[in-house]
Amino acid sequence: MTTSIVIPVFNSEKILPILIEKIKENIKSNYEIILINDFSKDESWKIIKKLADKNNNIKGINLKKNYGQHNAIVAGLNHSIGKNIILMDDDLQHDPIYIKDIISELNNGYEACYVKYIKRKHIFWKKLVSKLNHITSSILAGKSLDIYASSFKGFNKRICNIIINDQNCEVFLDWL
């Protein structure tokens, strides 16, 4: 049973090798890592190609312009083969040690699992924007404020198929 780890990448040339090593340390089962370069201005694509050349479990996708995080993720989902899919950011704010916990919850029958930050290391304005996004999306989607939808999450293939088959022009994954 394969797990697909989908990671949108933007200007992360220095941290990508560290992220990949931490993922490899924390996932022992069958896995693939899909790195989607969202038109980075640095050497991220070159690093992705090097990482993929060294490891058959890594796939790289290079977008021709900046489409944004959610669209980059959908590009990666279209190439995922996993029964379980993990989404995480490229900046190591999401600790790969929790990947096994997400997989465990999905294997226990849950269709989706979100990881909530306890000690978020982002700068103040990023935390504020995230909080406002949480409140706004809760109101617009009609979900409880108690349900936290972070970018570090996992879901099964059924949910993945719903996302990749959605024909809306604007993509916001958590609404789907």
C-alpha cells in the first residue's frame, strides 16, 4: 500500500534536501514524494531534479508559471498513486514525524486527518492571516470554528478523486 506525499515548492532550494531526509527517516512503508515546483525564482527545480535522480520514490513537476499553492497541489494529486495522500508544506513547519500518525488515522477508517499547530513558528502576520482565513472559511463553508483545516493533512484516494475531478476554476481544497 503506497502513500503519496504531495508538496508544493516555492523558493525552497536550501531546505528541500533536509525535508526529504526527514521524510525518509519517518516513513518506512511504500511511499512516493511528489514535489511540485510552483515557478520558483531560485534553484528549487534543479534541486528537485537532483533529488529525483537519486531516489526513485521522488517525482518532480515543474509548473510554467506561479499557479498558487492549491493549484500546485492539484497538479501533484493528478500524479499520485497512493491509497493515502499526505499534503505538507515545503518549509519544515510541518514536522514529518507526524506523517505516520496521519497514516495510522487513515488506516483506521478516517477519510481525512488534519494536523493542528501547537507551537506555530511562523511570523505574526502569517499567523494572523491564517486565523482570519480559518474564520472566513468556516463562515463561508458553514463549518464549526472547532474544526481546524491546516495545510498539513492526509486523506484517502476517494477524497483525492473528488478533488481532482472538481471542475471549478478557483481551487480551495478544504471546501471540497
